[in-house]
Amino acid sequence: MSQTTTMTQEDIQQEIDTLKAQLSGDMFKDMEIRDQIHNLEMKLHGVKPIDSHIDCVGCGS
């Protein structure tokens, strides 16, 4: 998917499902894929990293 376009929740979920299908069960081989899944899930649920200094525009958190 192009990073220049805004992803809808459906697009994000589809990307997560695609990445999950690529998991091999080997923790070390899957580490990068799991990181991508985690980042997409955070975006899907509107969560920001704990250490993030970037504030949410909508709620100011």
C-alpha cells in the first residue's frame, strides 16, 4: 500500500490480516512482521506510544 494515501480502518485491518498470514511461528523470523502488525494495530485503535512526545491533536493527550 502506498504510504502517501490515508488508510481507512478496513485498509489497516486488511494489511494486518495479510501480515498475520505471513507469520511462520519462528519468533526471530517473525519479529519484523510482528512489529509492523503492532504498529498498524496501534494506528487502528488510535493508541500512541507511551514515550511519544507528540500530542494528540483531537484530545490533547
